Amino acid sequence: MAGCAPCFGRYTMTLPPASLLEVRGLTRRFGARTVFEHVSFELARGEIVSLVGPSGCGKSTLLRAIAGLDAHTDGLVLLERQVQRGPSDRIGMIFQEPRLLPWLSVAENIAFAAGPRRGDDPRVAALLTEVGLSGVHDVLPKQLSGGMAQRVALARGLFAEPDLLLLDEPFSAVDAITRSRLQRVLLALARAHGTTALLVTHDLDEALHLSDRVLVLSPAGDDRPSHIARDIRIDAPRPRDLREPRMNALRDTLLEGIATVFV
């Protein structure tokens, strides 16, 4: 019967689901210097994975390559086994700064991908409610606090309903209280939309709080390209309280894993 798993007599073989994202052998060179080399990993649908590593190891460059924004990277990026050859609506990206267009309202910024002046799209109102900003539809970006602007950026990143959301240290420019609130917003949005997320962060507690796995990039030198050195699973149910003894043990595991990379 079409559409069912392969059957052998009375036995049925259930095929494992394909990974949402497959990164195969990504390598990026800048002149004679290779920043990272042969980077390969997979993300399952619905996973939240953090990418950590020292400054200069190519974390942001790697995210840009996955997003299709860097045509000079060798290797393959596949989304549900389909090779990606440039930017795609199926992959959203959120940067360190909100990067909102100052002459457009909040709603118009969120719906920008749909074309000019599309702020009345019903998806905008729904997203604003989800990020806790239902009253700022017509507000200009200059009237927003940093945390509010980053919530708008999250809403904009989800407007096209991407399968994969890439986040490049999205909460690094806000205070600790706002950062904690935005982390909770991100978790709620990812759960509600079934979105897979790959997050660059320098904050190990943030990685522990948000992630199913942490990928550790090794340091990069003139003759030593960076690579994925460790893949550490954070096996703890959500919601997570970083003060719990279980999380302390996981923090120790993460720190030990990172320490071995620098030996």
C-alpha cells in the first residue's frame, strides 16, 4: 500500500525520521586562513541546540553559511534532505541587534518579508500577542526598549513560519532580567511553533537553560581550523531550574567537556 512503511511478511519495519538539518563538511577559508573545516552535524525537528566556542572560531560565520548568506563556504547544507543553495523562507535568522527598519512600524517590520505595508496581516497580531507586545502594533522602533525590540525581532524571525531558526547571540545586549524573560519567550515560541533552533551563545547557563544539546567548537589558529570538538546532550526536563543539583552536575559535565577542547 502506498505511503506505509516497508513490510516483510507479517513484520513491519519502521523507518527513523530524517533529520531536519544536515550540515556536511562545511569549510570556510579567508585567503590563506581556514576558519573552520569539515564541520558536520545534524539537528532533529524540534531540537534546540546551542553552539559555543572561543571568540574567532567562526560561530557567526557558520550560522551565516547555514542561512545561505555566505556563498564562499564549501560543503553542503540540507533541509529535510534537500540541498540549500541560498537564503530560504524555511530558515529564519535573528542577529545580535534587532535590526529593525526605523521608518516602519513594529507591525510592518514583523511582516516585512511579505512585502511593503503588510502590517495588517493577521499573523502579525498573533505573534505580537505571543511575545507579549500586543499593544505596540503601530509603534516605531525608536519608542521601544532593547528588550521590546528583541521581542519584535523574534516575532519577525517567526513570521514566515520557518522550520529552522538561527540565533546569533540574540540576548547579549540586554540586562540579565530581560535576558531571562526573553529566554522564556524563545522556549514558549519554539514549543508553540514546533521550530528547530540553533543558538550561538557565550553564556553557558543560557546553553544549559535552553538546549537539548551543546555543540562545542574548538579554538581556531593560523594553522589549526576550528571543528566540532564535542556534542554534549543536556538530558533534563523542562522547565529547568539552574539551582537544582541535577543542573549543577550537568554544568560540570559541560565545563569538563569544554575544558578538554582547550587541552
